[in-house]
Amino acid sequence: MHHPIRSLPTWALLGSLAAGCAASHSHVTWSDVPSREPAPVVTRATEAPPPGAKEDPKGFVARFPNPAVCEAAARRLQAESREEGWAAIKACIELTPFTQMRALLSGPWNEDLRMRPEAASLIARVVAQRGGSVRGELQYLQEQKIPIFSLASAVDRPDTYKGRYVLLRAQVADQRSEGEKPTVWLVEHALSSVETNMAVGVGERFDTTTTTSGDLDGQTQLTGPGQLGGSVSTREEGFSSTTRKHYDNISDETGREALGRLPNADPFLEARRDYVILARFDGVRLTSGGADDDSEAPRIPVLTIVSYHTPQELVVY
């Protein structure tokens, strides 16, 4: 028996849905949400950048463990400021045992080395710190078109090299005064290497003596037939050791001399000590006893000393 489906009124359905919602959800009004204040902004004091090479050369150099790293930092500064970069490389050369000649003469510094008035003195300092082998260093400088030349070239062609820089290794033989400016007598030296054998470890000495004795039958004109007896001794001595080749730097005179003019008397330019000297070539003049019209009369080059540096013992090629 089928019962007819009775439809519920719409208000009954809405009432039941409302009751279900009230049972399963809690309603929160906006006034119940706690207010959140914005977090305070903490401002950190920005650290001031370290002083630059122009402002504090010693402080700049102290930040790097060795001259090679210092030169690399100077290159980075040069990309930002040419003046700051030059101040940095100058500090690296003057305040560290800088020997990186190839890095100095590479692309980034070429224009500065040719244009800046103090560049030649910086190069002379590097040559001295590398040991003062002027002859070998000049060859490399000229390959890079750096206008610093040898005393020999200047003496051979004085008109060509007058007013140009020359670099030489020399000792002071004498110091005199010509007018108001002192003059030093320079004797040029060249650095060469001498090979010696140095003993390594403990040596051994041996001494051997051999004695042979016996009789000899025979006849001589003096004694006639008979028998002779005796002994013969031989001795051998020797010494053995292990050696290793050792090379020493020797400074020898080249036979060239020059007069070097100084702006003032300098007590630190001592006699009988080697110096790497940068000077301007002023030409040649006759020595005492020579005639002006005698082309064969002995002449001596005249230099104006720009800077001098004590060479280190180590030679770096």
C-alpha cells in the first residue's frame, strides 16, 4: 500500500538548516579580534667603509696578506677610480716588499707608468727590491716600451738620450761640491752569478797503508850472487763528501763611470755601497786635460739623480 509523499513547508526546512548551523559553528564578531600593533623598526648603524689608499696608505696595505693580493685590490679600485687605483698601487710598492714586475707592467697600469711623474721612481724601487739586476730588468722594461734606458746606450749616443731617464747599479766613489750643488762620482756595477760547490752532510776520510815483504835471489855487480830481503810499503789517502751547487751574486765594475748631481747633500748616500739609481741623462763633458776640439778626448757622462734605492739580496727574474 503506497502512502502519498507529503511535502514539508519551506519555513520548516529553513528552520532546520538554521538550527544545524547554530549547533556546529561559533560566530565571532570583528570587535572580538585583538588589535595588532606594527612591530617597531630596528635600524642598524651602517659601518663606515674603511679609508681609501689616498687617505690612509698604511691602513690600506695592512688589509692584505702579501703584495700580490695588494696589487689585485689596487686593480679593482682602478676600475672604479683611476686616482684611487694609482694611490693604491703606489702604496703597495712603497710599503711592501713588492716584486711583481710583470703584474705592474701589464695592461691596467701601462698608461699611468708612462704619464705619471713618479712612475719611474716606483719602477726603480721594484727593480731594487727584486735584487737590482739592472741589465736584465732594463731588457724587459724596453720590451714593454717603458722609457728608461741604460747608461751604456746613453754614452754611445748622447744626443739621442739627452734628457731621458737612465737606470744603473752603481757605487759612490767620491763626493764633491760644484758651486751650490754636491756631485758624486759614480762607478757602475753589474750583478753576476758565481757557481760554487757547497758540502752537504758529513764527509768521510779514509787512509790505507799496504806493506809487501819478501826475499829476492839474484846477482849484482857490487855484491855478486846472493839473496836480498826487504819490504815495500804503499799508502793511499782520500776524502769523499756530498756537495750541492750554490750560486752567489757578485757585483763587479763595468768600467763606466759618471758624475751624479744632487739637489742637496745626502748623508744616506754612502760610499762603497751598491745602489739602484734612477737619473736623468744630461749629456757628457770632457775630463780634465781634454781639449774641446779633440774627438778622442775622454768624456764622462753627467747625470741628475732622481732617486736611489738599496738593492735586496734576492734576485727575482
